[in-house]
Amino acid sequence: MRVDSINHWDIAAETYSEENNQGRNFHSQIYLAAVNELLGNVKGKYVLDAGCGDGFFSLELARKGASVTAVDGSDAMLNIAKRKHVHHNLQYYNMDLTRKLAFEDRFFDIAVANMLLMDIPEIESFVFEVARVLKKPGTFIFSITHPCFFLSDWEENKNNIKMYKKIGNYLDEKVEELNFWGKTLHYHRPLSKYTEAIEKAGMYVSSLREPVPSRKSIELYPEQEYHYRIPSFLVIRAKSI
């Protein structure tokens, strides 16, 4: 993986972990609701949590009875994970997710990758490795920022209400620097690149979700109502056969 990508996440790790608050912030709740729905019951399953970050979701899976192997390329993230999110069913490893994974073939029942694939410079080798380490049949669930809309700015009406987005050059792959928790790199690629990678790895898409906030969330955060107009996230479930 690009060294600068990992270096950025090492620097941003503490701020990310604090502001994400174990997946309880507004935006995380949107996509995690869809991820958990697609996961279903994980008790007794061997789960790979790829790009685990500070480990909050790895811990959630372990508490639900899964045997979880959590991997990330950032030492700083893993140090936080080992400090904050520990469970006897959970192990952490540092791995470059753009290279061959250090696991045997057909070992895991499920692989999960939350907010990872748009943060790595190349996805085909990672998706191929996921297919390799999954049992047949197996399940791969990943969440990403919505590639159709994420990098476009909101257009506001005269009352400063976010109404719509203008989309341009969507098919052009590019790298942009973001600054949510510190500088990180975002690799934009169209949705077709994700589905092509899944197909090339011998898997197929069994479900695609564009989650929006719950009514309860909007009641708590009415200023976030615009998330109903255009989805910010995409959640895909793929199956290995």
C-alpha cells in the first residue's frame, strides 16, 4: 500500500477513534445499520474484519459470538484497537491489504470491510484475496462512501438548505486529499470498478444497499435531513461460490 496512505492514517488515528466514538457518530450509524442487517447472525462464524481501524466493529462482532481476525495496515490504529477493544474471540494483525493476505485458503465464513476500499490505491488484488480466503460459499460485505456522489458538493437554495449535487467527470479515477480527522487519501473510482473486481474474483453481488438515516436519527439531528435526498454511502454483499 502507498506509504503516504498509511502515514496519513497513523497521524489521524487518535482523532478518528475519538470522533467516531465506537461507531456511534451520525454517519457511521447510517452504513452500519445496513452492514449489520446483511450480516445477520454471526455467532460461531470465522470473520475477517479487513481495514479494522481502531477495532470498534471487530469488538462488536466478537461480542456477538464470532471468532474475529482483524487486520489493518496502520500501527497507530492497531495500537488503539489493542488498548480499547479487546475480547478473547478477537485477534489483531498488521497487514498490507494490497498484497497477499497471510491466511490459508477457504478459512473464513465472512469477510467485512467497512470504509476501506475507497482508501486503498488498488482493489482488485484485495478482492481476489478475500475470495481466496473465504469458504465456498462465503460472504463478503463492504461499505464505502457512495462513489456516484461523495466527491460532489451540495447545491443550496436561497435558505441555505442542501438540495442536490452536480455530478461531473464521474468515470475518471482520481486521488483526492480529505481532511475529516487529519489528512487522508481518497481514491475515487466508479461503481463499475467495484463490481468488476467482484466478478473477476469469481464472486457475485447478492445485495446492494444505499442506506439513509433512521427516522430516530433525523429527530435527534434534524440538520442532517438532507441525507434522505442523496445517499452518502453504499453497502454491498457479495457471495463466493
